[in-house]
Amino acid sequence: MQNLLSSSLLSKNLNIKIYSIVILPVVLFGCETCSLTLREECRLRVSKNRVLRRIFGPKRDEVTGEWRKLHNEELNDLYSSRNIFRVIKSRRMRWVRHVAWIGERRGIYRVLVGKPEGKRPLGRPKRRWEDNIKMDFQEVGCGGHGLDRAGSGSGHVAGTCDCGNEPSCSIKYREFLD
């Protein structure tokens, strides 16, 4: 794959399509259910920039005339797509909405809502999926205030949240995050 992306036989547009259609979905597979640490986020950013540097190649410096690697800002300007972490957060919020819609009918709901039994390990607790969801809602500006279970108890998604943001905020928030 490395040789394919840096090959001069394929155009940059075709290499970008290969990246967005083949590589990115493989990297993002299952990101809805995992909780990324800062180290993993850094690794994702580095791997994305590495692939983009392979696609766009080096750049000749105007002042010295020497070849150099593209800086991260230049890569972001050349490849203007959505930020990979915004994609992960939107998928995570979509997954929460889906699980809230499923309700008690399936096992995944019980796994995500239930509390494990037994002792916790010593030390600082690891970042949980719930914590990521709370931070995602705070970044959107919702914070979860005003989100409640649908009044009918039918397991359907509630209306919208108080913040008036996109519909991905509208879930049965209390059951997951309280």
C-alpha cells in the first residue's frame, strides 16, 4: 500500500480517493464503541499525516531550494476534509442514539447501561466510554441538560435537547450517563 500511494503512476486525486475509501474506513472501524486515550489519538493523527505525506510527497523550499517534508498545517490545507476526531465523535453520538432507540430489547443496551460487579483495580480509573460521551456532548454544547427518557416509556428517542443543537443530542441521556 505504501508503494501504491507514493507511486507517480496514480494521480493525487486517485490516491486521496483510495485513502478516503479504503484506508480511513479500516482505521475508523469500531470507533463508536472504543474509548481513545490521548496516546491513541496522537497515534491516529501521526498515521493520518504519514499517509498524507506519502500521497502529496515532498515540497521544494522557495528560499533554499531544498526538498522538505510538508508541515501538518500544509497537509491540512491540501487535504481539506473533516477532522478524523470529529468523525469519531459524531459516530459515537450516533451509536448512543441508536442504542437508546433499541431500549431494553437487546443485550447491547444492558451491557452499556449495566454496572459490573466485583472489585475495581487499584489506581486511577481508565477512561470509559461513558466519559467520552459526556465530553462529546459538552463539546457540542449540550452538556446533557434537558435530555430525558421519552415520556411514553416506549424506548424511543426523546425530542431535542435544551441547547437546540443537532438531533444527535436527542437521546435517553439519563439512563446512560447517570
